[in-house]
Amino acid sequence: MAVTPWQFKFFDVSQVKLPDDESSFLSEPGNITSVVSGSESIFFGSSDGVVRILSQAFKVVRSFRAHDRGAINYMKQVPGTALLVTVAEDLSNEPVLKVWALDKLEKKTGIPRCQSTLTIHNGRKQFPISAFAALDDLSQLAVGFANGAVTVVRGDLIHDRGARQRTVFESEEPITGIEFREGNITTLYIATTGRILTLVISGRGQGQPAKSLDEYGCGVGCMAVDKTTRDVVVARNDAIYYYGQHGRGPPYTYDGEKKMIAVFKDYVVMVAPPKSNVMPRSNPLRALGIGGADDVFNTSTLTLLNTELRFVAHQEQISSQVKAVVSEWGDLFVLTMDGKIFRYHEKPFAQKLEMLYQRNLHLLAINMAQKAGLDSSQQNVILRKYGDYLYQKQDYDTAMQQYLKAIDNTEPSQVIRKFLDTQRIHNLIEYLEELHDHHKATSDHTTLLLNCYAKLKDVEKLEEFIKSPGDDLKFDLDTAISMCRQGGYYDQAAYLARKHGEHELVVDILIEDSKRYAEALAYIWRLEPEVAYFNLMKYATVLLEQCSQDTTQIFIDYYTGNFRPKKDAIVIPNAPASSGMGMGLGVASSAVQNLAALLPLPYMNTSALASPPSGEPKSTMSHAQVIETSTDEPPPEYKVPKPRTAFSAFVDHSQEFIVFLEACIKSDNLRDDDKVDLYTTLFEMYLHTASSKKNGERKSWEDKAKKLVEGKSNPIDTSNVLLLSHLSSFRDGTILVREQQGLHFDIFRSYTAAKDTQGAIRALRKYGPEEPALYPAALAYFTSDPDILAEAGDELDMVLKKIDEDGLMAPLQVIQTLSTNGVATMGMIKQYLSTTIERERQVIATNRRTIETFRSDTETKKLELQNLNSKPAVFQATRCKVCDRPLDLPVVHFLCKHSFHQRCLSVDEDVEDESVECPLCSGQNQTVRAIRKAQLESAERHDLFLDALKRGKDGLAVVSEWFGRGVMGVGAAE
């Protein structure tokens, strides 16, 4: 995979300035032998064994002599700790390794404490170290020598608990690189000048010989580890290679000699040595800005390469050779041979994106954003910019793909406005559909999409959109239905409404738009009772107009409590007759067949679905037919509405209304108030129908009306029957009802109104004994006209006699009645008046005698009371009224002239003398007291007085009686 020639300046370069008094160690040629970084510091090892530590401010915060002999050629800083490993060597002795605790200082010398010291063995062969690697916990270290040997050190060097050394690999080729790969097993990657090998040093497979991964080696410093992926990176002149757990991965071609590599963030840092005159003119690096043979010989080329995305993030010519490359504080630092330190600081991601935008490298920007882990909203910004770029290039299809990818964080109007042109309507449809799939569409988007379908007349796409699978609705239902109706797609609108349970809309579409009344009624018949009732009442008038018989039947079923929603069954042609379809299935009507187009198969009853017999051609569901099927299940329970709620629906449909009323009357469990409504209305409808018929047909309807009100169980109110009969001139009904209801007075008055004197006399003789009020009315009628009076004859005397005997009228009332018209003469009522006057005189005389008697008795009682209170009483009794023996002291005399022995009275000692009562008179006295008490109590009961006044015929007599009881006395008022 070749690296593309994309080259950018993603890094800002600056030279680090050290204080003059501290930078001298850098400028000395050959003084710095190793450089490492870690724990917020950079460590410099020198040829004289001294370690110098630089802080972030690039000041030497500490320097100490780590080794007395030899140069510190290798160091390792343990990340996250204050431990530093130094390896010093001189060819006269074996290399020495020390572990330093930088946070622990010796009290005497002030230098860091040396945790452990170890001499590294190489079979007593004095060869320089060419590679060094260590695990982060320092449990294992590997040292490669120029003679091809690799020594592994195991132990606890941090706490100086001893260590074991073993030569694990020997080769004739010098070791150029060593790296560890940790995991379930610890693998040591070994690079020589001719091979790349792996050696398992712990875990499963330990002890096996080294395994060769590649027959090509690498130079010293050209092996590194990518800590993110734990892959080993090897640089050769032709390419960069990655070695993972399972071997070598794909190479990244990048020609050119490499002196040193390192891994920094997502980049491979490469250092190329100075060029020579023998470099061919066809050098591929020339395309990346590297000059030819005229460059100075001591310059180095620093390249930061992103191998995954295949671009050069930074490339620079350095005027001196590079000594070391380290990274710390998020930056890359390069130390040159002449003692200069350069800082490479990566530009902010936004600046890098702007650089890519300027060169229209949007795909690379998207890949970089994904690699950097930017959230989807930030990535979508790049996608939108890429889409805008493609749109400007008029690559509308590819631009739309970018907009679709960024749909979650894009304002839809920004994209929609670009594609409103008719020529780009397909792109617009694609975007709107994606909006709906992501549930980001508004009602306006749904409207626009459906308008686009309508403009293209693409019914197939429209149906695919509205029939999208799943229960999760991805568009505004009301808007979609409304737009389908406006565009004339009534079937699709009905399908949508049906699928989502909008039953009212389905019926509305079928009636208002499609004018398919039979299908609308069939649909209503398949709904649950409450929903069916609502839709039936809403469209009752139009349904009765178009489908009168079926609509009347559904009204009857519902209002009689027998409404049972119809079911559908799917029938596949060529199904065997014995499969159970023959039981209870009727012939499918055309309305039901058409309705099947609106019913998605999941919504229909498939319990009766027939399977085709074996050996016959299999029928598809597309050829299936829908037929009505009935079940034996009881009707569902629902609240049956009052019949009067349906009356208004049958306006101008009198015959259907009569059928409905007759069916409701025959139903069971009819409430009394409903009976009144039904019978009254049906009676009226019979009379209304009869009034529009002639002769025999009229008689037939009148007989129905008469039969309806016959019998004592007729629930129709009398006044209603009479009123309706009068309005329809139905005389038979009037007479029948009056006789049934005992309305004798009305019958009599009907004769008098017609001046039918003989009929009035017959009614009076027939109903008079039961209806006394007829006599006063007859008196007024007979004396209303001379002709009537003459025709009545002796009936007037009979009437006067009856009135007098039963006290139906007062004499004064009789006189006033007779004098109203001046028809009757004194001779006609002479006998009545004389009899009445004589009786009144006798009553007056009797009353006067009674008054005189009461007055005499009252005076006598008053005189007795006065004598008792003012005159002495003489007691002459000689015998006791109890024992009938002669009286002897002590004797008790009562004012009632009764005397007793004191002993015969049996009076308790604690009873006062005033309370002693005559035994002979006590009973009479108690009776008087009880009567008086009752009078006082009744005087307080004004309700009883009022009730008696209402029931009494003679009000004055009642008042007099209660006045005597004291109801109007002072005591009662109090």
C-alpha cells in the first residue's frame, strides 16, 4: 500500500533555548550518549557517566554521576514512577546496569538512591551493546550485543532481591533491535541485520527456539513499538512494516534510507541520514520535497508519517544530524548532533481540518476525524462540507450521499433548499425518505415527500412509503392521510388510517371521498361496539339514504343489544371444501371484497385460513379472497343507548323508522321510560303514515295505531295519545283512550262541546255515579241554552236533587250557576230552594239550642268554682266511702263531698296534702287532664290542622273545631 503524496505542515516547529550556563553539556561533541523521556522530565546520559534531568521549563533540575566508568549508552524511565535504569559500558569491562530511585536522595551525597546494580554478562565476550529493552515493571530486561547474542535478565531489580541472566539467543549477525510485546504471553522481538525473529520468554511456548518472522532485518534504531496497538514497527529502505502477534502485517511503502524511527501518537517519526551524491535522480523522495545531490551532506530529513491514512504530516530538513527523538508533554523533541533541541507541536485539529478544506481533501478529513474519535456531530460537519463541495461540482448524487450520512446533525432545510429543483427531485425524495427513517421528519417534510410522489405519479413508491413494515410510525400520520386525500389517493389514505386504528378517518374517507357507502357500512360493522356506534351516528343520515336496509338492520342490532362485530376470513382458491370453510361462511359481498384492499393481512382473521391440498398448485395470498364468517360467540357486552338517541337519524326515512321502532319494541329487557318513547313515537308514525294514505290502506294503518293503544298495559301517556289523535283527526283513538283511562269528564265534555244533549245525558247516567263532578257540569250545560234546557226536561230536577243530596255545590253556587245565562226560571228551582231553606232553618235552630245549653252549663260551672273558692264547705257524711264504716278521727274530707278515713286512703307519708286526690273522682279527673293535654299537644301540631283543613269538605266547620281545641289560643301561640 503506497503512501499518497499528501504532505502537510501539521506541526509547528520551535527551537528550545536552555539557559547559557546549563546548555554547555549539549554543545560538547560526543558528550550526550543517550536521551529518554518520562514522568514529566527528559533525561540526558553523557559519556562521562553523568545523568542530567531537565524539567518542562528546560532547566537542569538535577545532575548526578551514575557511573564512574563508561558512557551511559542506554536508559529506561519507568512510566508513572521515579525509577530510572541506566546502562553504562566501556569495552574493557562488562556493561553495568543500575536502577535509580530519583525521589529518594542519599543524605551524605544528595544524589538519588541506587536501588540495585547489575553486571550484564555476554559469555565473557567484550562486544558493545547494540539494543536494549525492558518491561515497565523491570521484571525482565533484554540486552542485544553486536556479536548476535541476546541476554535476558529476570528478577526484582527495584528492591535489589537478585536477578538471573541467561543468553536466550545467539546469531552470527549483530543484533540491531529488541522490543517486548506483552499480552497473555510475553514475546521478545529480535532484529538482526538479516532477519526479524520472535522468542517467547514467558507464558505458553516458553523455551522454544526463536521463530523467524521475516528474512529481512533492519538497521540499528529502526525498530520501535506502537504502544497503542502493541505492534512492532520496523523501518527499511523500501517500506515500513508492522509485526503483530500473528506475524507481519501489510507494509506501507515509503522509499528512502532510514536511520532512526520512533512512534509518536498516530505518526511514525523517521529520520533520514544525509544524502550522498550517488542517490539516483529517480529517488521517490523527490516527489515529497526532498532535494537532490546538491544538498549539504550533514543535513537530516525528519518525516512524520501517518501510515494508516497514508499522508505526511510534517517533513523538514534539519541542518545537522539527529541524535535522538523523544516525546513528552504532548510534543515531540529532536536533539541534533550540534546540541540543539527542536520542539514539534501538533496544530489544533480545527486548523488541520482547515488545511484539508483548502485543498478539498474532505475524505481525508473524514478519516482523520474518525481516527481522532470526534463525535458524530463534529464528523457530520465535515460530511456537510464535503457534500457542499460535491454539490458545487454538480455531483448531486454523491453530494446527497454525504448529506445522508450527516443527517442526524444537519438542519434538513439546509439540504432541502438545494434540491428543490425539479431535475433533482429524486435526490430530494431520497433525503426525505431518509429523514423519515431516522424519525427526524416533521409534518412539513411528510407533506413535501408526498407531494414529490404525487408530482412523479409514483404510486408504487407512495405505497411502499406508507406501507413500511414495523409498528414504529416514522411520519406524521395525520399529515400523510391528509395529503393522500388531497392528492386523490383515497385507497392509500384509508389504508393508513385503518392500519393505525383511525377508524373514524377510514369511514370518513370511504363516505366523503370515495363515495363507497356500502364498504363504509361494512367497515363500521367490523368495529368494536363503542367505536361502531360513534361512526354510525355520525354518518347515519347519509348511510340511510344510500344503504337504507343494511343501515336499519345495524341500528336494530345495536339498540336491541345484539350487535356482534362481523369477522373476515381469507379464502385461498382451490382450497378443499372439507377444510372447514363450509361451516358458517356466507357468500362474500362486493363491498367486503373491495374492503379487503384496505385491510392489511395481519389485521384480518386468519383462523379459518385454508391450506391447499398436496399435489395441487399452491395459491398465493395475492389470489386470496375475503369473505364474511359468522361465529357462535355471544355478542360483546356494551351499554345499550336509549332508543330516543336514534330518532333524529331517521328524518325523512319514515318506513325504516317504523321497522326500527317495531324491532325495538319486540326486544327483551326494555326499560319503562324507553317503552314510553318507543310506543309514543311508533303511534305517531302510524298516524302520520295513515294520514298520507287513502281508503283501505289508511284503515290498515289506523288499525295498527288502535291496536297499539288498546289494553291497560299501554305505556303511552294519555295526554300524548289524545293530542296525537286530535292532530291526526283519529276520533276512535280519542274515545278509546278516554274510556280506558276513565276520563269520563272529558267524554261528557266532548258531547257538550258538540251540543249533543242526549249523548251528554247518556254519559251523565253512565258515568255520573263514578264521576260526581259531572253533575255541576251538567247543571251548567242544561241551563246554558233554552233549547238544551227544553231537550233535557226532567233531567234538571234529577241533577239538582243529586247535587243537593251529595252536597256537590253550595246553594249559593247553584243560584249563581243558574243565573249566569238567565235561562232557568224560579219555578224550576222553587222546590229545591224551599227544601234547602227549610233544612237550613232547622240547622240554625239546632245550633242555637246547642249554644244556649253550652252557655248554661258554662255559667253553672263558673258558679261552682266561685263557691268553692269563696264559701265554706259543709261536710255531713257520716260514713267512709271506702269501708262504709262510721267516720272516726282522723278523717279526710274532699270538696267533692266525699269523706274517708285517713287510713283508708293508703297515702304515702312523703306525699304532700295538695297532691292527695279523691279515689272516687280521680279517674274522671285523669280523663279530663288527658283530654286537656291532648288539646294542648294538638294545638302545637299545625300540620295536622292544615291537613284536616285540606281534607274537610266544610272548611269553616274544621276551623271551628280546631279553634275549640285551642289551636288559635294564647297558649298555643306561645
